[in-house]
Amino acid sequence: MKQVSSLGLAAVFAVAASPAFAASKNPFSPDFWSLANTDMIVLLAFVIFVGILIKFKVPEMLMSLLDKRAAGIRSDLDEAKALREEARLLLASYEQKQGEVQEQAERIVATAKDEATRAAKLAEDEIEVSVSRRLTAAQEQIESAKAAAIRDVRNEAVNVAIAAARDVIAAQTTADAADKMIDASITEVGAKLH
């Protein structure tokens, strides 16, 4: 197989030399085959040069180098795809965590509202003096609990949002860099193969 491709490559080089025939004297005349003819010397040197290249397997070495380069680029592309997929999974994970924190914050607020409603109902059932005193105390507790819950929820939401934003930005930056590497590799492969 290798010898056939070497012979085919030699034939391609020989055909490529045909413009030298066209620009020179008639190759079928005896003057052309004389060693005094520079066109003949150039043709002979070219054929010997191509023969030496084939003898020392230069075309095979070039093909081997190109195959290694293509394999390296292919592995870089595969790695870039894996990194992109990992970044997508990480982003989805952080978005899910953010949703869970939001749900937890809503549950805390709902619980605080339920407690406030229960305290208000208990206060209405007691005597008027006790009701006014307890109502005032309950309202103060409700406001305090509400303010603390809102403050805690806000603080937790801010912390989660900051962490999620940092991770999302880091993941997006990595994905952009991966995209740029993939585009550059594809352009380089296209330029080298064509």
C-alpha cells in the first residue's frame, strides 16, 4: 500500500513537471535528450530529487506528521467539548440551587405570615384589656420576626445570588474561551488541510 502511494506520488510529481516540457524544446527531438540542453538537466535533476524523496520516505514522514497534528487537534477539540459540557452541567446545578433557595425563602415568609395570623386570632379571643396588651406584644413580635426573616432571607438570597453569579460568570468565561479555542482550531485545521 505504501509503495503504491509512493509510486502514485512520483507520478503526480512527474505530471507536475510537464509544464517544463511545454516551455522547452520538443521532447521528441534528439536535441532535447542531449546533456547540453539545460531543460533536460533540470528535468533529470527533478526526477532524481523526487526519487530521493521517495527513497528516504519523506512523503510518508510528512503524512505521519500531518496525521499526528490532526490527532492532536482532534483531541483538543474533544477536550474543549468536554469542558463546555461540564460548564453547562455546573451552570444547571447552580441555577437549581438558586431555585431551591428561592423556594426556601418563600416558605419562610409564608410561615411567618401563618404565625402572625395565629397570634392575631388568639389575641382576639381574650378579654379586651388582655387583647389590647397581647395584640400590641404580638404585633411587635410579628414585625420583629418579619423584619428578621426578611433580613435573613435577603442576606441568604444576596449570598446565594453572589455565589451563583460568580460561578455562572466563571463558567461562561470558560465556555467562551473554549468556544474561541474550538473556532481557532477549526480554522487552523481547515487552513492546513486545504
